[in-house]
Amino acid sequence: MIWLGILAAWNMVVFGFYAVDKYKAVRGLWRIPERVLLLESLLLGGVGALLAGEICHHKTRKTYFWLAWILGVAIDAGAVVWIFKLQR
């Protein structure tokens, strides 16, 4: 079950990246590159990215972010299934 905790922690980190980027966007500060946000979404951070997009209202108009989030959530779901299969 440690892997589920690691996955949850990583998704919280990804959520934080999106929230910080939104904060910076509103204030006109230096931004986190989109490729970093997209890559985090696809590297087991789909749930955190999707939640941050919805809660922070960030990057929700960009189709390629939605696609990355959906694919990222599917990858997360696959990872959870894989983790539970390892527990048997």
C-alpha cells in the first residue's frame, strides 16, 4: 500500500504546481512551462492535474490540457490496478 501513498503524494505535488502556476498567472509573474505541467499530468499526475484545473480554473480552455488530464487519469487508474495486483 506504500505505492498508493506515493501516488497520492505525487498527485498532490502536481496539484501544487498547477496552483502555483495559476497564482503566478494572475499576478503576471514568471510561469511554469506548459510542457512541465503536461508532462507531470502524464507521469502519474493526472488526478492532481485534473482536480487543480477544475478547482483553480486553470488551463481548462486548452484542449490539449484536457486530453493530457484524461490520459493521465487513465494512466493513474492503470497504476492503481497494477498496484493492487502486486498486493496479491
